[in-house]
Amino acid sequence: MPDVPHNAQLSLWIDTTPESAYPSLDRRLKVDVAIVGGGITGLTAATFLKHSGVSVAVLEGNRIAMGTTGNTTAKITTLHALTYDTLISKHGEEAAGIYAEANSVALEYIVQLIADRAIDCDLRRTSAYTYAESSEHVEKVEAEVAAARRLGLRAEFVTETPLPYPVAGAIRFDAQALFHPRKYALALAALTDGHGSHVFERTRAKDINEFDGGVEVITEHGVVEAGHVIEATLLPFHDPAGLFAKTAPMRSYAVSARIDGGVPEGMFLSVDEPSRSVRPHYSADGATHLIIGGEGHKTGQEDDTAERLRVLEQWARERFGVTDIDHRWSAQDYVPADGIPYVGPLKDEGRVLVATGFKKWGMTNGTAAALMLSELILGRPGRWLPVFDPTRLKPLASAGKLLKENINVAQRMVGDRLPGGPSLEDLKPGEGAVVDHDGRKVAAFHDPERGVRTMSARCTHMGCIVAFNSAELSFDCPCHGSRFDTEGKVIEGPAIEPLKTEKLTGPV
């Protein structure tokens, strides 16, 4: 099991894989391509480029696949809830078709790579369903079936599924896939490291400098010089295009339970609210788990995150007779304003390439992004890139959502500075909160062994006031999704600096 903070929620994927042990970068290094981020996007690009004769260096701030890739529900599918009807109406049939094609190619790329490299990651081909329990949502499901068929996808409308409860209607995609994402990611890392290419862990990138003919990635203890850099982090930390203002950070939750009896074959997502995700996992040792996901919300904007897990547990018990929950976790994703991820160079002929906004479908969107960026670096830009262009902004397609999102951010930047909240004396051991002290907001955590620790509550990205996440014992930014542990260290960007320690004076 990888080393994680003692208070962390462990996903099934992280708990059932060994700790990775790649070194930290401690020197100056020169390669063809630097890749920031050791999740599915960065590692897919790394293996593709290395196989093409390009030297790479992967820079991961934590351990391999300990972020969203290690906390996903890991559905390899082109059925992305109700996506295609909306994409056609917003972007037209050609762009929607390219999105469908890119994800279809990504699905088959993953399956073929697993076969070619004999990767042991519990791969299983199966069907995917998006279903409605209520008849009022059946029309949306039928519209999605029609849209998918227009784009050449094999979609079926059905009224029966393997679920143990009735549905009013569902869309079914056959020949999709499930796997163990961290086993897959660790295999990609092993394929990358060596023969002139490198994987570095506990190596957080701090800055990117462009110069004639290349780029430098500055880390805490070293520098990588390269011809190109791929920012394969959840949200780019080097972001001149302002992608933080074109996406919304979302957290969602999952629980798993070992099941001795049968589980529904396939993967399932409801369109009814609250939405629920269901999938089985079949381990190599013969164990079967049922994974339930849902309870999504904007990062840093949920008062009781631990309750979200309790709600999922109760739903699993009611619908599937689950008795014991063995894993609880959550993940972060970014939702793009117009429904299409941002993938490509940050400027014309730029050497800094980004991939973000996978809207909770990172297994295929992340893989497709890696393929697009790799081909671009190799001098083979494909016809997909213009659709995913990170510098785009289609006003009519995204203005409403973008305006709403930035109003939300503005309210958090101003409104969260108003008085309110508990006092330091209220904090029990193991509890945290943002408190008022001497006219300012302070992020405080009562460590059971070391007493109360206090830090500035201002996110080091753009100054929003963080909120305490009781499910994961972290301080989360409600504006752009940065997350910090109880010592103020960065868990997830775009922030790159820790929360500033506050030495309190006066009565506490």
C-alpha cells in the first residue's frame, strides 16, 4: 500500500497496489519532452513518445496515480452520461463527431496497449448504461440515443438492465471496458522509466520558462530543460490562457463493498438526481467489489463532506443489500464551460501544451488528450485539435455557464471575507475549520498530538478563502479547486505554494 497521510481516505485502487518508489529530481536534466503530472494523461503521453524515440521526464508532485487517476471509478467508455445531444446543439455535428471519435479511439488504444504490453490490470469488456428511473427523463435518454447514432456510435435504447431495480429507459453502449486504473498507471510508469527517459516523484513543478528553442520546468530541487512541456495536471499551474476561469472544479465521492453474491454486469450512471454511478470490480484473486459513486458538488462549497459518504453508503445498503463498506474516497475533476476539454498549445506554435477539463471522463478524454499532444509534438497535428483548442471560447455555447461560474467565484472572493464561523476554542481534536481571529480568516486544525495549527485561509493561487473538508481533512479552495493538507501543503493545484503559517497573537 502506498504511503499516504494517516487521515486519508483510501480508494480501492490505491489500497490494492504497492507503493511506487521513483526518485525526486535533484539536478538539472535535459530531455526532449517534460511532462508535468503522473496520471493517465501524462503517463500515456510518456509511453507513446518514448516508443516513438523521444526522451521524456515525468514530474509527479506526489506518487504515481495518487490523484484523480487513483481515485476515479475507472470506466473506459464513450458513453459520457448525456453528452452527445448537448454537444451537437452547442457545437454542431462535426465537432460532436470529433469528440466521439477521439474517445472511441482512446478506448481501443487502452485495450490494445494492455494486450500488446501484457499489462495486468483486471481489464474486462462490458456494456455501459445511462439510465432514467423516472419516466420524465426518458425523453432525454431517447434524444441521446438518436444523437449518438447520428455520430456513428452504436447506441441502443433499452427498458431493462442488469440492475436489481427497474428503470424507465436506458441507453446502452456495448464493447466498453473496466479496469484497475492504478495497476495500469504503474505499468505505464515502468514502461517509461529507463533508456534515457525518467519518472520522478515528490517533484512539484513551480514554474515554466520559455526561451528560444525550448522550455525550462523549474521544480523545488531541480530543473528540466526540454523542447516541449505537457501540463498533464488537473488544471495547469502555468496558465496564461486563464483556463481556471473557463472550468469549474468538482468533487465527487465513491464507496466500495466486497460482495459475495452476484453483482450487476456492466457500468451504470443515472440521469435522475441525485445521480448515482455503479460498477463492479473483479480482482485477480477472485474477489468482487461493487463501487457506488455520486454526491458531486463544487469543490470547497459543501458544509459537511463526510455526510456525502454516509449518504452513498446508505444508498448502497438500500439498493444492493451491502453490509460492510471497505473503502471510501473522493476525486476531483474540472468541468469545461462549453462541454469539451481543453487540449493543445497555449499559443500558436507554443511549446507549452495543456490538457484539462475532462468533466469526469478522464480515462478516455485523458488518453485522447495524450495522443493528440504526442502527435503534435511529433509533427503530426491531427484534425481533432481545433475542436479541443484551449484558447477557444465560443461565446454563444458557453457564455451563460461561464458567467454563472465567475459570479460564483466573485462571491467567494468577496463574500467569504465577511465575519462568521466557529472559534478556535470550539475545535475538538481531529477537527478543522476556517475561523475569525483579529479581523482575518484563519485556517485552523486541531492535531490530536500537536495541538491547534493555524495558517492563512487565503488560497495561494488567487486569494480565495478556503473551506475545511471534513471527509478528507483538507482545506479546499471554492474558487479554482486548489487543495491543501492540514499542514498547509499543496495536495492539488493550481496553487503551487503552501498556505502561509499564521502566528496568532492576542486571545484565541
